[in-house]
Amino acid sequence: MKSTWKVYVLVLITFLVGTSNYVISGILDRIAEALGTSVAAAGQLITVYSLAYAVGTPILMALTAKMDRRKLLLYSLGFFIAANLLTFILSGFGFFIAARIITALGAGVVTVNALSISAKIAPPGKQASAIANVTMGLTASLIIGVPLGRMIASSFGWKAVFLAIAIVGGMAMFVIAAVFPRIEGDKPVRLIKQLALLKKPQVLVALAITFFWLGGYSLAYTYISPFLLEVTHLNESLISTALLAFGIASLIGSKVGGYSADKRGIIFTLVSGMVLHVISLILLSFVGQSVIAVFAILILWSFAAWSSAPAQQFNLVTLVPESSGVMLSLNSSMMQLAMAFGAGIGGLIVNHVSLASITWFGILGVLIAIIAAFVLSSMSSRYSAVQSAN
């Protein structure tokens, strides 16, 4: 099998991982109904998953740094498949929580390892494209996986989604075992060295941007299906289409955000994207029951939110260029912590305030991120001035 096709297998794997993660938001109302729990309680499945992913992934990657990459991918993928099968087989909210923790631990190692392998098996000069393609698997899960999961859940029940993920994952595992070569592990980077970067004020502020931007996004997106059903009164038949439009807009937003960061600068792209993010959430709060208006605002929201992602990643890489890999790893963990925080706080808001108010609390998170972006810009300007003076 040519290296290009091997990369596509890795794309499929990250697509499955992304779908298993994001699809919970798309079928949250059905999970809550089936498990006999509230939407807010079901939303904590995302909190648990994100916390396990954020804490477990860097630890597991540090412990397995020297292991053969192919073997590690097979083990972690098998772990991930087993967790999705447990989700399908077992009943009860407690078992589902446990299965989500196992899923997150496998998913984190699978994702990081797939990105690493893609760069190593790609032809010379094609490494960056290979990594970008594998990353696109996660984006594709928003575009295809979430609405497809909603359709499967509507036709065969929500558990069928996880059975499908396990089956396709098993097929991918067979291909990897058959055609992927042995790939040496990396020189381990101690966790203490990774965490040492957190002593730098600029790094902390930059990671705060990720936390509050994505936390505000997660707070609203986690409960998007019940919000569309109960607040905007969108028909069940249109939910999958709405999620598809949302996913396509995220892809376009990501592409435009990367282009804008190159042409207009990081801070401009971050701030303009987050301002649009705030505006779209405000509009979503007042949209009423117009289907066209709901779709238009969802597209604007997704476009704005995901336009910030490549700019923020570029921001972190340029902030500490000599430790770019560690910075991206820290950012990945921070993104999952933000998702956990957003889903957790969102559950409290849905329980104690109202489902309709989640957009306003999401706005607050994004506004804090905008302030942090301006603070970082000011800190960077002062640092550059000092460096020039010396």
C-alpha cells in the first residue's frame, strides 16, 4: 500500500475518534431520554470524556514514548474499539460514564499517534500535508459524522452509532496490522519539562485564550440539539441537516482563519473571529422560530468559532518556536479541559437557570478570551520593545 493510502487510513481513524467525541452533542436528547436522566446530566458525559482525554493523553504518551508506533496505534485503537463496544452492550448511566473514560484514553493516544505516524510515513516534502489531512479527519467528523450519527440514532437507536464506530474501527485496525511497517518511537519529553513552559506569563495568557474561547463555544454547543428542539422549535427532521450545515461552516471557517492569520495577522484573526462568535450567539438568543434564520446563524456561529482555531495554534507555535510540539500538546489538553468546563458549567445552567440562557453564558466566556487576546498582544509588544532595546 502506498504511503498516500496509509495516510487515508489514518484520516479514517481520526474521523472515527472525532465522531465518537462530537456525536454526543448531536444525540444528547436521545441519550438523556434512553438513560432516563436529564439533558444536563447527559451533558456531563462530555465533561468526563474531555477531562480523561486532557489528563490521560500527555501521561500515556510520555509513558509510551519509546514504544513502536505501529504497535502503540494498534493497542490504543483496540482500546478505543472495545470502549465503543462496551457503550453498545452495557446499560445504565454509570456504565456509560466508565465507557466514555476508556474511550477518551484510547482516543487521545490514537489521535496523537496518528499525527506522528502520518509525518513519518509521508514522502519527503509531504509531511505537513499528511498531518493536515489527518487533522481533517477530525473536522470531517463534524461535517459528516455528527449528522450521520443523528440519522443512525433516529433510525436504529443511539447505541447503534457506537456499534458502527467499533465495526469500522475494527476494519481499519486489520488494515494497519496487515500493511503498516514498524515505526520507532520518539525520544521522550518529560512531563516536568512540558509543564515548565507554564511558568511563562505569555504562555499562560495564550492558553487562557484557548480555554475561554473554546469553553464558551462548548457551553453552547454541548446542548445544541435540545436547544434547537426546545428553544428554536426546529423540527426533528431538520436537526441532521442543521448539524451538517454547522459542520461544513466549521471547515470553511478553519480554512479562512488560516488564510487570514497569514495575511492579516494572528491577533486580528483571533479577535475578529471571536467578535463574530459573540454576535452569532447573541443572534441565536433572539432568532425565534424562523428555520432560515436559525440555519444562517448556525452557519455564522460555526464559521466564526472555527476561524479562531488555526490562528490560535499558529499563535502558540510562534510564541515558543523552540518548543512548538510541546505547546501544541499543552493546547490540545487545554482544549479538552475547556470542553469539559463548558459542558459542566452548561449542565448547571440548564438545571438551575434555563436551556435558553446557555448562549449568554457562552458569550461571557468568549468575551474573556477577547480580553486575553488584547492582553497577550500588549505583553508581546512590550517584550519586543525590550528585546529591541537590548
